[in-house]
Amino acid sequence: MASDSTLAVFITATTLFPEELDHIFFLIQADSAQTDPEDRRWLLLPSKNLPSTPPGATQPPLPALSSGKNAFAGMSLAEINVFVRRHEDAFDALTISARNWLIVDQTCLGTATCLVCEQYYDIGNDEGVEGRGLIDEFRACRVPYEKAWSMIINLDIGNMHFVEWIDEAAGVQEDGSWKWLPF
């Protein structure tokens, strides 16, 4: 992820205590401990109303997300993707990545995992057909909190591909995500 890009974090869990959210952010940031703090730009988005200027990174302690204060509570992966796609230009203007984002759903709370999502990018083909850029399709991988940053940064710089992080033999899971495969 470019140092000027911010990674959106969506909370779709419907039951989440403030201490849990602080702990999750702590574990996610622990993976990025070797990264310059200026490059660790996680942004908690609790509202569908995006800021008017590029936001700073969200730092713990985090605000309580009681019902009514989190517009994404209960949303599906596909619904989050639709939101990101609809606001792609605004994300770009705010230096928020529309290519990768992170979701904390209800399952995450019991498994110490989060969902790293990657937007498909159509680069075209070998016959000279020009690609369409980012398209509506995406994929998600359920990954331990402590591995999220590594996956995101490697996907962003093209050092590794999504398939290198997943258990292809297990296939897509019931919730629509892939299983993480440790190295």
C-alpha cells in the first residue's frame, strides 16, 4: 500500500465491545510494527458519510460503536463491496484504498481473524485487449489479525498474489471467504 493510502476498516459485527475493538486494532497494528508509523494508515469507517478531507489514521482508544453509530453493522461482504464501488472516486480523492479493505464481522470475534478483501483488477489479456481496471468482483480471506497487514501490503505492492495466501483446496467457505493458508 502506498504510504499515502489509507486502508478502510469496516465493522459488520453487531455485538462488539469497545475493548474488543481496541484489542483488534492493537493486534492488526502489531503485524505492522516494522513499518514506519506514517505508513500504517488504518481508518475505521463507522458512517456512510465520508469525510470531506483526507482523514488521518484511526488510533486507539477507539470510539464506542453502539447501535446506530455504525452504519455497516450487519452488512454482508457483498454490501460492503457495493459501498466501496459506489464511492470509488471519493475514496480516491480521500486517499483511501478502493482496492483492499478489511472487515471485522461477528465471526471474527470468536476466531481472532478478520477479512482481508481484495478488489479484482482486470488488466486485459495477451491478445491486446485493454483491461477495465477495478471491476465489481472481489474476494476475501479470513486471516488472523496479526497477519492482516502482511497480506495487505504484499497484495498492494504486487509482491504476492491472493492465491498465495489461501487454501485453494478448501475452496470458498460458507461465508464467501477463503481460508488463510500459513506459509
